[in-house]
Amino acid sequence: MAFFSLRLQIARCGRQDDLDVFRRRYIDLYLVHIPIAAKYVDPTKRYPPGWSIDGESAKVITEPVSIQETCQAMGELVDAGIVKNIGVSNFQGVCRIADHRPSPLRPHPSLSPRNRTPSLLQQSLFDLCNEEKIAVTAYSSLGPSSFVELGMDKSIPPLIEDPKIVTIANKAPAQILLRWATQRGVAVIQKSNNHDWIVQNLDCCSFDLSEEEVKTISAYDRGLRFVNPAEICDPPVYIFE
């Protein structure tokens, strides 16, 4: 059975609209994609709404809706049986995650997807998620290589070509970077259109890195973020600062 996940990008939860569009009886995991309330777009006009107001430009219009209100509405979807689990994505800082501790008004978030690579450890946030028993999922785990097609790699040399990475464990560099994440308790979502690479990526848990190898890879941390709404949205949206 397929596991079905949706990301919420608006303050108003889709409710039945999402189920009708995807012909589902319920949603396994519903995520707040980014901690801002973008202006509501009627599903009959455009679905999914995307970040921007018109779906094409970088123009973002926000609404005065708090994160607490949004998560309470998502909790109501859980109560109604429309959603099984909720999560928060791209949340930054102790105060934002701590806002979602269990209460009578909403369930505890189950998952926190985020851009986590050796160049962007966010260790304190990862420790907090562990403390709060929130699973962490990493996207774009290969660092700059994940953003080349989007023109957002910031001309940073790919980690998969770094001499230190290439020589570790006699494995493919992509496998090493994925294993670095999974061995530290982080789930990974890695996309590829190449069959051989997909098979290779799925085999990333067939070996273990030594403690020294993990430290070597972790030493690449420099707080390097490739996707930042403060840089790509109009006006800038400051969620990581």
C-alpha cells in the first residue's frame, strides 16, 4: 500500500478538496510546507497553489494567520479522520518547534522534513527533534548537486566530487552521503531518473561508516543553505534568520 503525503502551503487546510483531487479516503501525512501563511488560492482557480500568488512569479502575499491556528486546523483534520499524521517542514529554531508540543487542541507533529546536508547540519535543531520524538527527513541530501538543474547550486563544488568523500568506504559518493544521514538517524528522500542510481541509492544502508568517517563528513558544515525564501521571494520571507 502506498504511503500518501501532502504539503500544505496555505493557511487554510484543503480538507475535502485534497481528497477529491487525489481520489483518496484519507491522507497519511499532512505537512506545513513552510512556516508562513500565504494568501489563500481557491482550488477551482489553481491547484496546487504554489508559493506565489499567481503560481509563476516570486510574488508572495501573506495573511495574518498564526502557526498555532494552522496547526489547530490540521489537528481538526486528524480528529475527522481525514489525516492520520501531521508534520512541520522547514521550521527553524527551538521556539517554532516547541510551539507544537502536545495539547488538547492538536496532535504532536510526527515528522520534520528539512534541507540537511554535511554543509548544513543544524545539529541543535536535530537534537531538539530527537528530544521531542519528531522524526527528521532530509531532502537534497547530496548538497549542491541537488540544485544544479534549478540554477541554485551557488557555484559550490559538488560534495560527490570531493576527494575526501570519494575515497571513503570504497562506495559511490552518493551512497556515502546518504549513509552519513541514515546512520545518524535521519531518513532521506533522494530523487533520480537514472535506474542504476536509484538501485545504488537504495543500497546505501548495506554498510556502515566508521566514527572517524562520520566526523570527517560532518566537518563540512558551514551553514550553507541553498533554498532560502529570503533570497527567492518578493518581498523576502525571513524564516531562517
